[in-house]
Amino acid sequence: MRAQSEVSSVPRRAVPGGVLGRDVATLAHRDRVQLPVTTFPFEPLADRVWGLHPTT
């Protein structure tokens, strides 16, 4: 799922930037994998989500 891979990319990118140590990022990744997540179709909300986007 795209959302899950996006969430996983945050700690992965934080390691080279020095924001997180590899051990902490690994723990965050493992916790994320074990976290039960319910996803919903995006399409019914797409227009509303876009409407909340700043238009500058």
C-alpha cells in the first residue's frame, strides 16, 4: 500500500540526515509493520483533500 510505504520512508530518510540513529529507525519500522491500520478508499475524499490545499 502506498500510504504504508510513505510512512516507512520517513525514518529511512531520517537516518542519513542524522535525525535518527539506525537503531531507532529500525524500531520505528518494526513498530509500524506491527501496527494494525485500516485504510479507506481515497477517491470519495479526494476533492475535499485538494480543497484544503493552500492555493498560493
